[in-house]
Amino acid sequence: MGLKSLRLEKGWSQEQLATISGLSERTIQRAERGETPSLETQRSLAASFELSPSRLRDLIQPQEERPDVATPEITMTDSPKPTTPLAGTAPPIITPALKRILIAGAIYIVVMSWLALMQVFAGWDPEILAPVGIVGASLIATLAFATLGGDKPETAPTDGADGSGAAD
């Protein structure tokens, strides 16, 4: 069973899984194509499906494909599902929206500090500080957000050949 099968069992699109897990759609597409996801990606996906990372790894990457891992002897019992999330599977504390707010605040502080220094040491006229601060902070924030991926995660165009297009 692959990641795509797990996602479809839940009735989720790639976009929905990306939102739930806090990952980009591109990362979801890569994982569904069989590329090995990073440990952090595995943790986020496991939390989304309410599984442990090792259980998710077993479901999306069978033992035959992992020759370096010994097959453990595990017996399953019919025990109720735990109602609390497993340790280490909680979603990240800093969401992308909070990250953008923190970055914008840091940019504002840096620009305003720079303007105060220009007023004190370079003798800039206080009347020009507000327009320069607004324009400067806006330009720097725009560059920072563009560099960090902007508002939405970047998605790659798919040709639909692997069935992982926007129709999922």
C-alpha cells in the first residue's frame, strides 16, 4: 500500500493532505511517486494519518525494498486506538502563517532600527523616515516572502500520466 492509497482511503486530495500535514503539494507528489521522504516529512505525514512514523514507513515502503532492516516479529492484538497522539507525531508548532508573521515582524524591526540609525548618525530628516520605512519594509518583505515560497506552497505541473494531477 502506498501513500496515494492511504490518501485516497481518507478521501483527501493532494492539496488537502498538504494542508493537513503542513507540507507542500510538491512534497506530497514526490512521496507518492516513491521518492524517499525526509524524516520530518515522514513525521508530518504520519501525524496526518494518525500513525507512528515507523508504521507509515512500513505501509508506504514494504520490507522487501528495505534490505538493511530486519523483519521484526510483531503480534498485533485487538486493543483500542489511543485517544492521544503518539509522541513525536504532533504537527509543527510554527505554522507557515505564523512563520510569515514572525518574519514580517523581524523585517519591520530591522528596517525601523536602520532608519533610527540613519537619523542619528547620518542626519536624515525625520520627515522622510516614514515613507522610506514603509517602502523599504514593503520591498524587503516582498523579497523575503518570494524567497521563502510566498503565500502558497509551490506546485509543479504534472502531465497526469502517473495519476497525481489536480484531479485527485
